[in-house]
Amino acid sequence: MTKALAGNTIRFMLLVVAQVFIFNKIQPTGYINPQVYVLFILMLPFRFPGFWLLFLSFLTGLTIDIFMQTPGLHAAASVFLAFFRPGVIRLVGKKEDLEPNDYPNVRDSGSLWFFSYTIILVALHHLFLFYLEVFRFSEFGQTLLKAVINIALSTLIIMLIQYLFYFRKKE
């Protein structure tokens, strides 16, 4: 339990720092702004209690909001993602032999399963975030283009992180 808590705490801090100081600085055209901090929410254990999942997602989004000075946008989008996470896990079809502390990653879940899981949840998060940010239909197409570009880029970066840090075979 302590090892899992320490691992999640370190993952939270690293992803928030990376989001604030690296990924938020990538905006050459205004369309590119990958939201990689969602990986923290994606990698919480499968059987994580619902209240804590929503609470930690809110806390993660609120932390990003504080650094980006966006009043509640990321908190709302993160809670939206967390709300749909259990349903997406069932939809993608994870095996029933899950241990309570298992968590989604490329090594244990498989590349195709993790990719499907990631792209669905990142798409839900980004579409909600970008449309909430604009909050009008007059820029529907432009916002959709921005969301699609960032869904692809965020998913690509998340998969790269997975292959770099979690693909080692179990010993």
C-alpha cells in the first residue's frame, strides 16, 4: 500500500511539473496544447473507489488550473474523465482477473487495450475541456480541429511515456 501511494504521489508530481513547465509551453500556433497530466488519472488502480477517483481527479485538475490560471476548466474536465473511466474500462473489455491494486499500463494490459482505453478517455477529456473553454458554438469547427489535433498528440505522448517507463517485462 505504501509503495503504491508513493508511486502515485511521485507520478502526480512529475506529470504536473511536466505539464506546467514543458507541455504548456508548446503552443506554436495556438492549436497545439497536449494535456498529458491526464495520465495520472488513467493510471490509477482499476478498482479504485469511486469517491477517491473523482476527488483525486478534481485535485489534479485544480492543481493544473492554479498554475494555468484557468478557473475550474481542468478540474471539470478531469472529473468528467474520471466519471466515465469505469465505463470505458468495461467497454474496452479488461479481463476479470484483476487484482485490486492492478493499474492500467502497456506492460500488464497490452498495447492495443491501453491504446483504446487512452484514446477514448483522452478524447472525452479534450472535447469537454476545449468546448468548455470556448463555450460557444460559433467556433465549433475550429474547436473540433484543435481538440482532434490535441487528442492525437496527447495520446501519442502518453503512449511514448508508457513504452519508455512501463514496457519492461515483469521479472
